[in-house]
Amino acid sequence: MDSSRHREATLNSADFDFVRFCHRRRRVGWPELYDEMCRVASRGLYHGWGFAELAEHGIEFGLAEMPRLAALVADVVSQDAERRPRALVGVMGPTPVGSDAPEEAPEISIHAGAFVAAAR
């Protein structure tokens, strides 16, 4: 099985779906997501599955399984980041507003509201 087909199979598997479920509940990375996965498992929040049912589907929380679980979390987080629409964030800054009327000492008032920059 080539790597793209293996990745496709992984993306649709129950273990990947469980990690995605936990990540959408709490958008954090490893190791904080591990704590959320333990909470979800202990309460049976994902399809009523506890630790035993999750182990049957490839999710185990032991020390020996940590590297695989961390890699799975990394895959889920990166895929969710790719799928999530990018938000355009505008930064508003002050702009000088002058009067057309001639004055002895021109006063420039500052009004917030001009679009200054965007960040992604």
C-alpha cells in the first residue's frame, strides 16, 4: 500500500476520528490533547466508548503507545488546519482627518476606522 492510500485509510479510521473529535472539543496540540482524550475516554463521550473499546479500535494510552498516538495527533491537527478556512484579520489604526476650511492653526483630529493591515 503506498503512503497516500495508507494516509487515506488512516484519515477514515475510527482512531483518527476519535482524535479529531477530541481536537474539535479542545483545539490544542500534544500533550494537552492527550489529557482531553483521557477525559473523553473516561466519560465515554465518543460513541459511549471507554478505554477498553478505544483499545479495540487502536487507541491505547500506555507509555509504549505514546509515539504512535503523538504522530496520530500531529496528523489530525495538521489536517484540521488545512481544512479550516483562513480568517482575514484586519487591524484598524488611527487616520488623520483634516478640515477643508482654512484655519490659523490647523488641527488634525484622529479618527479610528481606517484599515491598516491584514494578517493570516
